[in-house]
Amino acid sequence: MRTICTFIGVLTGCLLTLASSKVTAQPVVLSDDDLEVSYIYAAVLGTGTYQIKSRRITMFRLPFSWTQRQATEETPGWKWLFPTVLGYDDLSNVDSDWFDALLPDQLVTLTVLPGIEYVYPVSANWQVKPFVQLGAGRDFTSDETIAMTQFGIRSLSLFEFTNDWELRWGITLRWAGEYQFNSNDRNNLGIFDTGLDIRRNTPFTLLEKRLDIGAYYIFQRYVPEWRLSDDPERRQEAVRVHEIGASAGLKRPHRFFGIPFQRIRVGYKDGDNIRGWTFGTEFPF
């Protein structure tokens, strides 16, 4: 336990040192002639519709996962990750009905980033989760194939004030990188996330399970790429991103077609050159 606490302290100290200076990172950029993308953002932004500079991107993230061993207060757990992301260009500009807009010729990217997460219970109300992911993506517009990876460590703490009020505090420190086979472009960046999620039990039930509601705030800070692009047009700032939103969930998961479901959240992201609505399930820590 002492080793893990020391490791988290060292990582946090390094991050705060980096965050004290002005940094730049490369966001998704779309030109009118072709699609010019840092694809690793598909693993970062999540489901939502985002305005990035003058264009709008829509992404659908399917957070598939399988818990091989559930973590308890005494026993660590293992979780396999299979997130799949479908990315689209501005669908409002497509001259077709909603069904035609989902056909493959309108698909921008398909990304699969499998991995594994180790859940270590530091205490009854605190979990540390190292993780690593390695996968690939395909851009059907520019005929580009991308290899990508992401690894880091998450921390999630739970504070119970009363029987009805809960507060969650999450921290994530991660590194993400990609290699584009056709263009030979390499991009990488570090990301710091932290957030608070407060929940209140309600007297209502849904699907015979007690319902709670909540509100949350997430802050993201992008650390500079290790190798900056030589093209100044691609050195766009995405330094800080704020997300605020609301959620509703069940105290115990409910299964739909064998898939456990417990929570849904809706938020709004706003930051340097990035803004838009985002959707998700559980508090992402």
C-alpha cells in the first residue's frame, strides 16, 4: 500500500509541475478538402457532438467491458476493456434521411481500443486502477489505418455523508499515442483528469431499484505532445477543458439483454477550441 501511495504522489507532483506552464496539444481538425485528424481523441472525448474550431464532429462510444473478478475490500479485481468508437462528420450537412446518414459511406472512423484494468482496493472507500490499452482505428474517408495506445492510472474515492448523500472524487493520469501508417504521422499527449460527483438518493424506484440523481464536474488538462508537428496550422491549443453535467442512476445494476446498466449522464464540455454536448454512463474514473 505504501508503494502505491508513493507512486501516486510522484505522478501527481510531476503533473502539477507540468501544469504550471502554458502547454499546447493537437485537437481534432477537419479541413474542407480532406479529413485531418489526431485520431487518439476518439479515446479521450467520449460520446458526444463537439464543435472543434469551425466544424462539428459526432462520436458514439460503446463502453464494452467484462469484469473477470469483482474487487472487494480485501481482494483486487480485474476488468477487461473493449471500448468501440464510431466517429462521424457533421451529419446535419448530409443530404439524406437519418438512415442514409448511418451508412458506411458516411462513416469517418471506427476505433477499437481493448485493454485491461487492475482494480486495487487501497481502503474500503478508495480504489486505484492502473490500466493499459492497445488497439487500432480505420478512417474510411482518407483510407488511413491507425495504431494507438493508452495507459495510465485512475483513482476513485467515495465519501458517504449520510444515508442519502454521496460524494465521489476521481483522478486520472494517462498517456495516449498513435501512429498513422499511410502518412507516417506520430502524435502523443498526456492528459490529467479530475472530477467531483455528488449524488442524492430519491424516494422513487425504477425497474424495482432505488433511483438517485446527481451532478458532476470534470476538469481536463492536456500536457504537450512529446513531438510537436512541424506544421504550425496543426499546433492548435486544447489546454483546458471543463465539463459540467447531471446524472441519474440505479443503486443496483439492471441487465438489458445480459448487459449490466446502472447510470446515464449528460454533460457540456467547454474549453480552448472545443465545446459540445457529451453523454455517458458511469462517472468516468
